[in-house]
Amino acid sequence: MATNMLGYADISTDKQIQMGLFIIKDNNGYMVAENTIKTCIEKANKAGMKVNADEIKFGMYVA
């Protein structure tokens, strides 16, 4: 109920989640996210900043 109220997919409806995952996969969501993170790091480096992390975690939510 809470996920539905926040605009996320209703976890009790498998069909809604499967459709969201299909859309993400169909739009190459993982590659878009990876390229976006790489671009952000490159731009930060060019601006004289450094990402001080050994690992970057990415989360994608079906809404």
C-alpha cells in the first residue's frame, strides 16, 4: 500500500512490475545509467573534482 501511495509500482501486482522491467530493458536502462555515471565522473574530473569512492551503487525503481 505504501509503495502505491508514493507512486511506485504496487508490489502485489506482478504484471505492473514486469511491464516496468520490460520498458527499462527495452530502453537500455542499464547502459543509459552506466554512460550517465561515467559522463558525470569525467566532467567532475575535468572540473578538478574527484569522486572519492571505490564503488558506486546505482538503484532503479519501477514507478
